[in-house]
Amino acid sequence: MRSFSVEFNPDRDVTLHASLFDLPRADEDPGSLEYPRPAVIVCPGGAYRFLSQREADPVVVAFQRHGFHAFTLRYSVGEHAVFPNPAVDAARAVRWVRGHAEELGVDPNRIVILGFSAGGHVTALLGTYWHREELVEAERAEYEDLVARGVDANAGLLEHSSRPDAIVPCYAVFSLDWTPMKDGLQDMLKEDCIAAVTDQVPPAFVWTTGEDPVVPATQSLRFVNALSEAGVPFEYHHFARGPHGLGVADATSNADRSQLPENAGAWVDLCARWLRATLR
């Protein structure tokens, strides 16, 4: 396995951590290992205030079990979590992985971005805004500034597409029209990803639970309804039981919970199989 981190924006502490399978050796049977592999970029939740550990490493391990290279994006949080910063961070991650696909062993046509709660909002932001000129111009300005200051990871990124090949918003926030604006979230979540859905959104795998007391299931229901109306392929799973912040919904990400819902943990296998079938 290979593991390393790439600094994207030191001003906002934005980094991308890679957890990769080794490249095939020259003496190995070329049919014995999958090469190149699909990649998943994980955006943990945390209400744009922090990045939840339960939605980081356990998710990376779960998708590695299914043969995916995995990356964890430490996107802009706290005072830096205002639009377009998190969307720029997500776009940059996809561009960087695609631009370095050969050396990473990544299939550039099978790059997925996946996020939980606020990280799901980041995921949906990129899925709905990736082609908008306002986002591309914000990227261009930031990359040029950072390259001029010696942050080499941002060089040449606009040569590569920021469109993910699929998005996976997990119990995600898509809009804040269901709750009073408070605690500064109006600045972080002012972009309505439901209203922004067009036929340019990549295929999506969406899941939530009916018992989530933090982000209502109607958020996901409204998003997939918008996808359906726009003709975007999607798969949707609404698990009856389960609290907010489940991560992979097993003990590795829920040591503080004595009981877990009976079905929600199936989402990882369902998602991985759907991605394999969709990203051909």
C-alpha cells in the first residue's frame, strides 16, 4: 500500500490524503490485479466546523475492500467554509487525481466523490456546480495565486475536468430551507443543490435514514426527485432506522453506540456494486 498527503491550500489547511494499492510489478501476471483502479474521494462531515474521524478512515478501508483507491479530502471548514471555497477544494481534488491518474494507478474515467452530511453538501455542490463559470473562475484565481507562491500541487489543474464520474451524498444536506439559519450556516450552506440540479449532474448514489434527527430524510428525497426530473441516473436507499452520523454503519465507525440499525450497514456493498456497474 502507498500513503501520502498533498498540500492544496495552506491558508485554509486543505489537503488530500491518498491511501492507494501498490502498482503492479513488472514481473506480475497482468491479469492477477485490477489496473488501473477506480478511485473514491471521501469528504467527512462535521457541520463545516470540523472533519469527523468516523466518516474518514473507516470509509477508506471499506472501499479499499472493494478494490477502490481511496482519498480523504480535508476541505475548508470553520471561518473558511464559505462558498465557493469547499466547492473549489472538491473540484481541485478531482482535477488533481485525474491529472495524476497514470502515476497513481487510477482510471481517470472512474473517479467518485463521496461525502457525509456537510461533506455530502460538498459532494452535491461539485456535482451541481462543476461546469458553472463562477466556480471555474474562482478556481483559476486561487490556483494562479497559490502556484505563484510555490504551492506546486495547483499547477496545470484546469487542464483536467473537475466533473466526477459519480457522486455519493450520504445523509447529506442539500439546502437549508427546512431549518432556521443559525450559527453561521447561512454563509456555508447558502447554495441550494436541489435547485441547482440539471442534466449535467453525474450519476448519483444517495442514501439516508428515516430516523435522522439532524438532517431530515426529505432532503435526500427532494434531491433524488430533482435528479429524476432532470433525467440523471441514480440509485436511492432510504433505511427506516438509524441516527445521524453513521459513517459505514458498523462498529468500526460507531464504537460509542451500543446498538446499530439492522440494515443501514448494507449501503457500502450496495454502493460499491452500483459504482462498478455504472462506471464501465
